Amino acid sequence: MPERAKKIVLAYSGGLDTSTVLKWLQEDYGAEVIAFIGDLGQPGDLAETAVKAERIGAAKVVVSDLRERFVTDFAFPCMAANALYQGRYPMASSIGRPLLTQELLRIADQEGADAVAHGCSGKGNDQLRFALAAAAIRPGITVMQPLLDWPLQNREDQVAWARRHGIDVPVTADATYSYDESVWGRSIGCGPIEDLSLPLPEDVFTWTVSPRRAPDEPQRVRIGFEQGRPVSLDDEKLDPVTLTIRLNELGGRHGVGRIEHIEDKVVGIKSREIYETPAAVILHHAHQDLEELTLDRDTLEFKRTVAPRYAGLAYAGYWFSPLRRSLAAFAEDTQRYVTGQIEVELYKGNHRIVGRQSDHALYDYALSTYDRQDSFDHEAGRGFTRIATLPDRIAAKVRHTPVG
């Protein structure tokens, strides 16, 4: 970090890493540190987190409520693109980091700071997400990564240093797992789950009950969409955050939303990743089903080729890249007629579509049915079949190589 950087805005969570970083920046650089706390819907009392930052020595604490922006401008666009990382993960932490960086840089501009900092290690994905977002928004800003710069070699060194400097460190032998939570999802890491030979212990889950203990009766919920965005549950209009919270609670009660998979991290490491994302899982499924009802075949097929690329960009942190923005513009354009209602049944860890309705449905009963209401011109099938088989008939005749 340049010597002139004497005012730094730190993305602060209140955990061991950022609490130690906050003090270390003051001690080693003599810097004035402003602690920024972004509210993405994580648990805990953020007022207490702010008080903790002040006790450690933050010159100022800024708490920003980012929940609505997070769901509306980050989570829902991913859903519009059907973006599931590696076909499984409806991203939460991945897409929260660009938003946190955006707000971090806004505060840095507002406060006249010379640099920003975060508490990411050199091993995980988040370092790249912060760096990429910062590069796209403020190319010249200094982004500090203290966990790579300080002399502390491991977690034990870090805990000892924090305690010597009077920092409250709630680290015990029982703190087995690490968690990251937002309104859109919860991720669990570290501890016994890193041993792939072991089944998942039930105590890693807090949002979802075990399907074995879920209610014996299924429950249905009707989700209303307008132009691809969820707007209601059971005909009650709700804001994006409230809708997400309610659906998290409803899905969690029925054991819906647990994800376990072997994930490829940006740095090339494979890891066992555990997520709880009831609302995201249900909404992605319902949204895709509504698209199948309202979008033409060519658009659907092309969207399926775009979704993995969009998800890969979002997961790695390229949220503000030109390509991600262009893909998002395409996805958003496809949502003009994705309006309607999808009814989902929740039962012991499962969710299935049981009803669909849309004024923009491309499904026509009279064309699809085989009963007496059938309006399809069957005679047209004769010519269609002859034209469709023409290339194969010509090739077989010329090459004398019939299949079989």
C-alpha cells in the first residue's frame, strides 16, 4: 500500500479476520480506518457489530441496508438468466461481493479515502470478486488484502495477536464450521465436511429441517411473476425481500433447499460445498417452468447455452464485465412475456410444479390434445414428414450407406 494512504475504508463483518484487520491497519500503517458494514440480510445484531468496530478503534462506522438492491439487482437478474453455477448453485455469496464492493467504493469516495480493504485470504474466491468489481468501478483505487501482507502465518497466530490487542475473539473448539449468510442463501464450510468419506452431520443445517422430520402433509404455494420477477405469494403482493424471507421460511420448514456438491473454485481447487437456499431453489425452478410455458423453442434453447456462461462470470466475480452486462441485457429482454402464476408443492425436501397459468402461454390445448377438440391438421403431417426426411433420403441414395 502506498505510504500516502492514511484513510482506509474496510469491508467489516465483525468476525475474526476483519476485526484483526481493522486493528492491524491502525497499528502498522497508522491509518484512519472507516468500517463499512453491508446488510445483505445476514443474522446477528448489526448495531452490536458496529459497536464492536468502534471499540477496536474505527474512526467511523457506516452501516448500509443493501437487502433490496441485493435481491432486485443481483439475485433476480441471475434468476432471469437461469444462472446456476455448475448447474446446481443459485449463487448468493458470489453475487453479494460485487454489491459490497460497489458500496465500499461509494463510501470511499464520499469520505475521501485513499484505499479500501477486505478480509479475504489468498485461497478463496472472494479476493477475485472484490478485485474485479473494484477494477471495473474505480480502476485506480488501491485494494488492500491484509491477510496476504501481515506476518501472521495461521489462524492460531491471528487469534493470539487479536487477544494481545484486546480484541474480543469468540473462537472456541466448538466453532467447527464457517458460515456466510444473506437473505438469498447460506453457505457452510470447514470442519468435518471437508472429509469426503463422511456423511453430512445434521448440525450444519439451520435454515432447513431434515426431510425426515418435515411435515407429513405437503403444502402448496402459488408464486406470481411479472416479466420474470416474483411479485406475490398466494396472491399477496410482496416486496422482493419480504417475499424471499417468507419463501425461505416456508421451504425450510419442508426441508427444501439443501445443496451439496463438489464445486470448482476460481483458483482451481475442488471443494465440498454445502448450501441452504430454499427461496432461491424454489424460485429458480418456478421461473424456469414459466419460461417453458411462455417462451418459444429457439429462445429457450439459446438461453440454455447462455446460462452456464452467465453463471460462471457471476460466480468468479465478473459482475461488472462487458460480457456479463450484455448477457444480462439479453436475459432481461426475454422476460417481457414471462408473466403468470406457478403453483409449487413442497414435501419432505422435494418441490414440484403442480399448476401453471399465464395469459402469455404458448401452449394451446386444441393443438396439443388428441381428444375430439383436436384442431391440428393431421394431413399436414404427411408433407412435413416428407420434407423432414428429404436430406437423409438423398444422402442414403447418393452414398449407398443406409444406416442399420
